[in-house]
Amino acid sequence: MDDLYDEFGNFIGEAEPEDDGQSSSDDADAYVLDDEVFDADDDDAAGQQLMEVDEGPSNAVILHEDKQYYPSASDVYGPDVEVLVQEEDTQSLAVPIIAPVVKKKFTIQEADLPPVRFDRTFMADLMNYPDQIRNIAIAGHLHHGKTAFMDMLVMETHDIQDRLDKKKGRKREEQLRYTDVHVLERERGLSVKAAPMSLVLQNTSQKSHLFNILDTPGHVNFVDEVAASMRLVDGVVLVVDVVEGVQVNTEQIIKHAVLEDLPLTLVVNKMDRLILELKLPPRDAYFKIKHVIEEVNTIIENTIPGKGERRRLSPEKGNVAFACSQMRWCFTVQSFAKMYSDFYPGADKAPGFGQPTKGIDAAKFALRLWGDIFYNPESRKFTRKAQEPNSQRSFVHWILEPIYKLYSHTLSEGPEDLKETLDQLGIRLKPSEYRTDARELMRLVCQQYFGPSTGFVDMIVNHVPSPEEGAKRMLERFYTGPLDTKTVESMQKCDQDGPLVVHVTKLFNSSDAKSFHCLGRVMSGVAKPLQSVRVLGEGYTIEDEEDMVVATVTDTWIAESRYNVPTSGVPAGNWVLLGGVDNSIVKTATIVAHKLPDDEDAYIFRPIRHFFESVFKVAVEPINPSELPKMLDGLRKINKSYPLITTKVEESGEHVVLGTGELYMDCVLHDLRRLYADMELKVSDPVTRFCETVVEMSAMKCYALTPNKKNKLTMIAEPLDPGIAEDIEAGKVNIKDPVRVVGKFFEDKYGYDLLASRNIWAFGPDDMGANILQNDTLPSDVDYKTLRTVRDTIRQGFSWATREGPLCEEPIRNTKFRITDVDLAPEAIFRGGGQIIPTARRACYSSFLMASPRLMEPVYSCSMIGPADTKSSLYTVLARRRGHVLQDGPIAGTPLYNVRGLLPVIDSFGFETDLRIHTQGQVSLSLVFDRWSIVPGDPLDKDIKFRPLEPASAQALARDFVLKTRRRKGLAEDVTISKFLEPELFRSLKESGVLDG
């Protein structure tokens, strides 16, 4: 019995034979089934079945887990299909097993090329004629109508009115804002990025010109975009709101344009506000307009005293236009005079209900349409003084009164009367258009009355040089190479057959934010796709070619903001949008051909000099630490996208982002979170950059010994004369100039003696840093031949010291370090860089700490515009934040007040919100970096004690800032002077009582 079962209880014995005819019913059924199977299937199947039956059941032991109850995936789908097994409960229900393909879209783009009123091949042909091209930037203060003015030009050249008419509800009410393509620009209602467009526009004689236009942001935080745009253009169109007049940003732009020798033209915008909002009579409106133009001229004169007359803006010169971009009209006095001569040559009535005229000489008439020239209707003469009771200035009589009448008739008359009035002026409207909304009706009437903006085109063509004429200014000011080479010659001629040179100043992200396109100006040659080029970065020099990359241009486009027009090549004098060369470009670059004529060396264009510095600082880190590489990649892209952003890693490992202000940083962090990194971040509270300086000369000569004790450097630190730091930063003096030139500058302007001025070794921390290293040793005391061998290493130590000061590792500013004595080892091996550089740094630090060190903080200049009754609130809110008012006064001809003051950057966070709450949102604010100012108090005063959560007193601020900055950076709690002084010097100072403890 035991032999019939194995140890697992399975039956292994032989089956007992059964009698014939006595098989069980189950077996009978089985046989019947078998018979049915055999009948149904063919012979092969039967043979296979028989074989299986013959084999009999396998006696192999099959464990439970090895039994296969269902076919596997590979059995079902075959070996060619990859099978992924997902364990249950390891993935969140919110995450799909197969993620859908996500297409990021953060910019508004046209689905295809929109219809235009000119032939695009004609535009491409115009690119070959530099004398018919104009490169301009439209700049001005926030909400002064730059983007709306651009829309006016877009509507003249693009046939998209039908598309706009189809919009319903709120979308119809919205302005077009064609050049605002970024999602933030649409949400916030202001421009964040400069936007390029190339348009074909006609002047009054119907001649076509190609206009390359950059629409720039108006908010003061985004002036870096304006500076980057101004590098590419040959002239600036300054847009000023006639009511608000010249504001902070307008002032900055005028100064920058004048100092860069860029021609200025002025558009006095929002003219209808004088009629509809201020309700000024025409005579007063004239004085308001004149006041705005004079404000601009005053700033030009103040920027270059005594030389402003040549750059003066005035309507009779033809460089001032008047516009209302919302109603889409624009004219100059010359184009208005031409309207009189064209519409009714020698007729009885002039356009706009004026006096009878005969044939008019438009040019002579225009000269009499501005200034203190009066028109006497009875004698029909122009005179310098009013000779009749109803005499008026000619600008009022011939231009303002007709416009006022046009507005009042259109807005006040019924359809029948209005039709009769407009018929007299030759304006024909459809019957349905008389019943439209008042704003739309006004726009239709104005468009027909004023026609296209040919006057604006005339103004630009006459007062802005062509690329060929403008190339000379660009090369003289920004090109770092010699100006007598063949490459420069071809750049000056805008030669298409010359070697390729493109100056890139702006990077725009592609619609999926994965890569960047580079906007640059083709200085020479033709930019074509699939061209291999050299990309020279900002750090490239002939001696150091590290910042150079070879790349291939994949695409060339004509940039049009919402769409790009692909092209087979862009010739010299134009702007080009390049694809495929962005990898190595951070801010600006110079792209050159592989081989220049006569194997000349390649030189770069200088980096852009911005209006001011980035002082607003936040630290960022990923919420999920594993996403750090993703964040770093995002920071690299942010660095490319925003011209003035700076990113760096502190000693403590925190990643710091430096920008210009709150709105700027808000846009930067939005792009980092959504566009470039697509992740969540932790952002610190905002802080600011500091600087370190001294207010006295070092108490004694401080020396430092090299580690091998064979060399000794002695230095003294002292404050620089007022104005030197600003001159160095403004580029008025350059350390790379010959010694005689630098010496002459300091001799003439600051009274340095000849020996001292010729012995200035370096500016620090870089060539435009606000510190000076001066050799003050005497030839009788020091061997100058040996000293020259260590000059570069002492410079490097000085540069290192001024980049990170001893108080809290912030840059040193406004300090002069004088080398008073140098004792060097005779053998060169004992005075190498490893010995001298750290020693020079310690000598700088010890002399700095012995010269009454102080902390400097950045200060914003704030400009606030609001009604007169908000003045008291402004004073209150400013005083609470260590700020103060410098001046306040009414804006001429308006109920508004302009208050200007100063506010420390560290106290400015949330200031705008605070101000708006106090004034019920009636005040608009602009904060611009203005200067560095010394923080009150001694940063090394150990007697000051701080209690938790208690604000520091005024005299304890410097100490408070230093301690908190050191803690944040992971440095030791306090500054130890002994760390930088030589032990013997430290002991002697302690014994003499100069140092405490």
C-alpha cells in the first residue's frame, strides 16, 4: 500500500483493470467527447491528440507558484513586444501610468503667417538697400503708449482687422498689444521683454522704407531690455504721455541715448487726454505740449551741458510728432501742412473748418506752425506778435482747433448731423458705422481724417541715420579691435560680400522654452542657414580664446514678435534671428566667419553698459533636493533670458539670484518655475547686496609676510575722492588705456601729482571696479625691476580682496590701496603667485580693517505720482522705512503731484503695496537704483547687544546687517582682525591699546 503514494500523497501506483462494459459514466462521457473531437478535427489534429494521449500525464512535481493558470503576456503578444510590469501601489493614483504628451506654450504665436499689405518678397528685396532701412527702438515710461503706438503701425501694415472684429465681449474691449507675446505681459498689462518687428512703411511721397523696430518695456525694472535694444539701433523714438510728461524712465532713456550719441526723436502721445480728460482749451493745451517738449530738452542740456542745442527737439525741425495711438493717428507739423496743401490745393476751405486758403507751399507753411508765431485771420498774415483781437498762435489756429472741433462734433452730434459735417471734410462712413460705439466711431473718423502715419515715417527717415551711416558710431564706440582693417571697412560699408559679423545682444526663448533664438545685427556679410561660424563670448580676447565656440547656424528668420518669417539669408544692415548658436551665449556675443580677410584677428563688441546695477537679492532652492540639477539648468536659462539678472552660489551653498526690483524678480521666478525648470521652489525673503568701504586712512602701515617668510608687503587703505568711483564705472577712464592717458585724467580732474597718477596699477575687482591699487613705493627703497615681476600677482591679490571684503564677504567699494613698501626675495622661485597673491590679499584686508571700515547699502530713488491729497500719506509711509522726500511739486496743467525721494533698498520690500493701501491705489510708483550710501554705525562695535525680535537702533544698523549677513553666508559670527594681521603686529597693537581684546 505504501508503494502506491509518494511522500506528498500523490498516487503513483498502477490503475486496477476494470471489467468491460462497467466503465464509469465519467469515462463514458470522456470517450464520447473524444469521439466528437476526432470526428470534428482533421487527421493532423487527431494524430496530435493521439500523441498526447500516448504520452500520458507527466509525473513531474510542479510547485504551486510555478503552476501557470493563465497565459503570460509574451504568450499572448509574442516575443517582439516589450512588456512592462508595474507593481501595484507603487505609483500615485494622480500620476498616469503613461503620461500624456505635454506641449508647453507660454508665448502667443500666429498659427501661420498673417496677411500683410505689402509683398514679403518686396520686404526681402528692400533688405539689400541699407540706405532705405532704419533701425529704431520705441522707448519711454510705463503706460505712455509705446505698445499701442506699435499696434497702430501693425494695423497699417497687417490685414488683421477682420480677425479682431470677430472677437466678442471682453476680448473685443482689450487692446490688441500685438508685440506683447509673453503670458505675463498679457496678464499684467505691461511689456516685460523687448519685441522686434520689421515693417514696410511709406512716407508722404509714397516711397517705401523698411523699418526694423524694437518695442521696449516701460517699467523701470526692465530697463536692461532697453539698454540691450539700444545697442542694435541707430535712433530712438521717445514716447511721452502729454499729461504725465517726463518721468523717471524717460529721464534714464534720454540720458543713456545722449551719452551713447544716439539720435532722439519725440512722439508726444495721448493727445486726446488734453481734450477728453483735462478738458483744456486749445490755447492752454499748446502751453502744456510746449512744456513737455521743453522738459525733454532740459534733460538733454543737463546731460551734455553747453552742447544740447545741436540735439534740441522741436516740431519745426521735424523731429517731434504728435499722436494718439489709441485712436490710431499720428502727425508732424510738416505732414499736417501737407494735408492742407494736398486735400484742397488752392481751394476755398482748408481741412478742418479753417480759413480760406489759396495754394500752399507745405514746407514754408510748416515753419510757421509752431512757436510764437501768430495768425491774424482778418489780414491773413503771420506775425511775431498778435496784431488783431482774435489772433492766435498758428499751431492753435491751424492744428489744435480743427482737432478739437473734429472730436466735439463726432462725440456730440447725431448720425444725420454728423454725416453732413463729415461730408464737408471728405470723410465717408458706412451707415452701420454711425451707430457703433463712440470710441470706435471716433477711431474710424480719425483714421480717415489723418490717414496713415506718413509724417512719422518722414521724421524717422530724416532724423535717424541709415545702417550704413550708423555703423561708424557703433564701431567707434563698441568695437574692441583696430579700426583700420578690411573687416572694419566692410562693416562700415554694410558690405554683403564681406566676412560675416553679427553682434548679438538679445536672446528670445522658443515657444516650448527648450532653446533660444539670438537676435543680432548683421554688421557685414550675409547670415545664412547651415553656415559654420565662430561664436565669441564676452570674455574672448586675442590672448585668451577660451570663450569661443564653433557652431552651425540652423535657421535664419526675420523677427516679427508673434511670428518669424524664415529666410534664405539676411544681408548686412538688418536684424536677424538666428537658431542653433545659443548654447555658449549668456548675455551678448559676436558671431564671426571662420576666416577673416588677410587672416585678421577677430575682435568682439563690448558688453552692454546698463543704466544701473542689480541689487535686489533672493536665494532659491528646490523643494525636492533631487531636482537640484533641474533648477541649475533653469537658472542658466534665466541668465540668458534677462540681461541684468545675476546668479551665483554663496560659500554656504545657497543659490542667489540678483535682479533690479520686485516686479522683475517676480517675472524671473515665474519663468524659472513654469518655463525653464517646471518645478516648485523655496524662495527666501528678499535681501540686498551690500558693499564695504573705509572712511579714514589706515591708523598705521599694515604689513603681511608670505608663508615662506621671505617677502613682505606693506599697504595703507584710504577713501577715494568723491566722484572717482562713478567716473570709473561710467567708463570715463579705462585702466587699459596708456599710462599717460590715465595719469592725465587723474592729474587734471582730481589734482593727483604726476608720480601718483602714473603709478595707478589697477582698478578692482575688475577693470571697471570702484577701487584703486596704487604703487606708492620710492625707487630708492625698492628695486623696481624685481617689483615689476610681481606686479600681476599683487594685482590678482588686490582683485580677490576687493571682490570679497573682510566684513561680510561683500565687494569693497570707493577705497584706494597704496603699496608703501615691498621687500622681495632675490630668487624668483620664492616670490611666485602662490606666495604673493594670498599675502597681497591679507595686506589689503588688514589695512582696510585699520581704516575705520563701514558698510554701504544701495538706495532707491523713488518717484511717486498721485493727486495732491495723497502727499501726506507719501511722507508718512516713506518716513517709516528710513526714507525721505527730496522734492515735490505739481505736474504742470494737471491735478497730479510728483514727489521724489530716497529709500534704502533693504527697507523697500512691500513698499509699493503699502503705499497703495494708504492711498487707495491712487499713486503710481517707480523705484530706481540711485546710489550707494554708508549705513550708520560701526560694523565692528562689539559693545552693541541685540535682543531677539527687537529692531536695531539707528546707530546699530551696520553691526546688525554685518552679523546677519555673516550668519546667512555660514561664516563665523564675528570678524576677527587677528586672522589678517601678522602675529607680531597684532601683539604690539594690543599692548599699545589700539585694539581691544
